[in-house]
Amino acid sequence: MHFSTLASVLLPSIAAAAPYALELGYISTVFPSLPDGPGVGCGPWAWLDAQDGTKWAPDNGGALSKADECPSADGHPFCQRWGCEIDLHYDNGNFAFKILRDEGKKVVVEGWKFHGGWQTITCEPSLWTVSSNGWGNQYRTNICYFDL
């Protein structure tokens, strides 16, 4: 079998396997111009990415309004740090997710799509990444792949 034939058979099935990726994590940022001088701030975030490139922030962003000074950021799992259960809604309520619990540095999330299905997924941790904007931003992410 030639590669192009094999690719035409495999790629559509791989692409259809996980049409939505929920990225959970937190950002650690150095704020250079605080009244008392530079300081570090941390806050959770969660984006929903569709396979077609659409990206949504939570409709109910207040669910992720917690913040702290980022003590031992890499040493604490998401729920230990921000508390669980957390409800998130996207795309005017067409998607709903509930962050249920930690399992080590993995996060267990239940996802639901209006007129679709629901799944409970264990989201694997990714590596820390550092932005190149010179501010020292760091991100920790757990990525959940949903077939809703």
C-alpha cells in the first residue's frame, strides 16, 4: 500500500476521533508595575478548541475568577489549587464541562454537548511552557480530548 493511500484511510479517522479539546490550566505572570513593585500572579483558565480552529473562552468566566501569588505552582494539581467541582459553559451553553477531581496531576472532567453526548475524560498534563514576550509568563495545562 502506498503512503498516500494509507494516509487517505487513516487521517480522516484520526481527525474524527476528537473534535473538541478542552485545555485547562493556569497562567503564572510577572506583573512588573504593581504599586508595591513587581509581583507574581496566578489564575486558572480553560479554553475549548474545535477541530475547525474555533476557540471559545468560558461563557461563565467567573467560575475561573480565583487568583493567588502562585506558591509552588507546578507542585499542586488543579483541584488542590483552585477547588473542584467547577462548572464551565461554552458557546452560549452548547457545551458544558464539570471539572470533577484530580488524579495526581491528571484532571477528571465530565463533558456534555447540547444535542450530542456526554463523556467523562481523564485529562493528561502537558509540560510547562514559557512565553517569548519577555514577561516570564508560564502556563501549565491539562488537555482533554472529547468526542461529543
